[in-house]
Amino acid sequence: MENTKGINRAQFLAGAVALGLAGAVLLPAHGAQATQRAALRGQRGLTRRGVVYTVGEGETPATGWSAARMRADIRAIRDDLHADTVDVTGDGVERLTATAAEAAEAGLHVWLQPTLGDVPERDILEHLAETGRFAERLRRQGASVEFSVGCEFWLFVPGIVPGETVLDRIENLQNGTVDWEKMQRLLDRFTAKAAKVGRSVFHGRLSYAAAQDDKVDWNLFDVVGIDYYSYLPNKADYTRELRKYLRWGKPLAITEFGTCTFVGAPEAGGMGWDIVDYDKDPPEIKGNPVRSERTQAAYLTDLLDVFESMNLYAAMAFEFVTADAPHRADNPRYDLDMASYSITKAIKDRPDDPRSDWHWEPKEAFHAVARSYCQARQRQ
């Protein structure tokens, strides 16, 4: 199911725009340092509680990355969501580094993860190295930062699975036209290359975000990272499933978890986005799904309860905002936010104008995660 989730990410997160490197002087990451002190005291529960914040070009100029919007979002993540960690991900070194610098200045722990895809390996590794060098600069300036070399390489890196684009590779996987042993060899080879590049430029803790069923040599990394989208009957089942990732004896970070905003979305896992017909212009919702912010909120809080009870290292809710999936309260047929994993809803000023400006409003999931994070902070 992570396969098809990747289609959505690729659609929403593609692009590369030069917007200028951040040159801010960093302040100490006080919130992250407090978290580290609590961990040293033997605190139980999650060590880091965060959210995924994606930088990207956007489908239109109006939905692309904006420095001013990003700065406001980082403040909301810290002050309103009560997160202590932000997973800065996507492509475009300038966007990644500017966002990471802003998060560090705000006192957040930074989990920096470049995810450039659908370009030659050389370009992906250069993008990785440049982002990693900036992460090391942040670390040396006193910021609390970890570096992830990427996400689900079999999906984003050409040549591991046949196909020129993410969509082509997904189609080949679904059709079974893949040599699985060869795919694993190529995946292992590129993962080792990425880890080597990451180690060469960054000297803090290194990780990678794998799909749940990926085979990864975690000896290459300091932290095990898993994009987790399971739906299981009860919390004990989640605990049993997650224990297998602890066998490496390393910290376990849930690098993504979440669900969409309709009844039945948790059961769909990583395929929740598939209720949209993107062949239509404009895209529209297929069938008659029932919007339910409560369903999304309940799933996230259930999983957070599990992660806290297992004393996992980190959990990052996916994701803060998805600008290209706007909410339409007036017309459910075009309420693309139902197919979004975002804990906020993007609302256009002029719903039928692709160039319209927009703002976000919190969903029930935002408030639920905020309560969970705030209560955990108070327990510390």
C-alpha cells in the first residue's frame, strides 16, 4: 500500500526552484535540548514528537513553497501543534535548507530528508550531499538535527524498478513485471551509496525512511526509519507488528504515519488518496465517500498511544499541509482534502481559480495531535 501512497507524494511534491540559501544565524534548539535531557533521565514514551513538513514547487505558483508562509507554519508547528520535531522533506536544496534553518531557529529538532526523484542517480546523490552539508553546518552551529538520506528509493530512484517515472514504476510493480531479486540488489546498492554519501558530509545521526516491507541493511544507519500505514483490529496488533523493527537494537522512528479524511480511510492505508479521479479536469472524488475528520483524528491518536506505550524514539505525523488538495465545503465532489493525509485543510479564497491564494485551517486531527503532544510535554 505504500506503493500507491508514493504516487500521491510524487504528484504533490515534485519540482525544483531556486529561492536562495538561508543564511540565518541559528539560536540554540532549546525545545529539542529539553527533549534530550528528558530522554537521559529515563523518561518513558516517545522521545521526539513531530510532523512532516513538505517543501515543493506545487502544482501551481499559488501552491508552491513560500518563505513567508513557511515561517508562519513553523511557528504554528511549535506553538499550536506543540511538536518538538519537524521532518523537513521534499526536493530543492534551497527550500529544504531555508526551512530547516527556520525550524532550528525556532528551537525545534530538525529531521532533514531530501527526496529528489525521477532524475539520474548522480543528480539525486549530489542533491543529497548538498543538503547533508547544510545539515552538518546546522549541527555544528548547535542545532539539534538528524539527517535522513531519503525515502523509499525503489519508488523514486530510476533504474531500481523498471519505468521512467514513479507512475511507470508503480504500474510495473502492480503488473508483476519486475525481477524481484534484481530489484533488491539494485536497491541495496543504491542505499549503500546514499549512506556512504550521507556519512561523508554529515557527522550526526543518520537514517533512511523505508516502506514497511522493505528489506534494508540497518547496519548502515543509526536510526531505523519506517513509513507506517497499517490498519489493524486493535492496539496490541500494532505493538506486535512494530516489534519486528526493534530487532536491530537501534532507535525506531516512525517517519510517516497518518490517514485520509473519510470513513474507511484507515482501512485503505496508503491507498486513501485513490478516491480521486485525476483523469478528469478538474479532478473529482470518485463514488460517494463520507468526509470524516473524526475518523482521521481517532486513527492518529490511537497510533500515538501505541508509539508512546512502546517508548519509540520518534513519530512524525504525515503531514502538516497539502496545498494541492483543497477542501470544498460547498461541493463534496471536488473536496480533494478528503483524499489528503494532511492534518490541516487548505482552503482557496476563490475555489474555482487555480491561481487563487489560499490558507489552511486545522482539522480535528490537528487538535487531537496537539492535545497528545501537549499532554506528553506536561508529563515530562
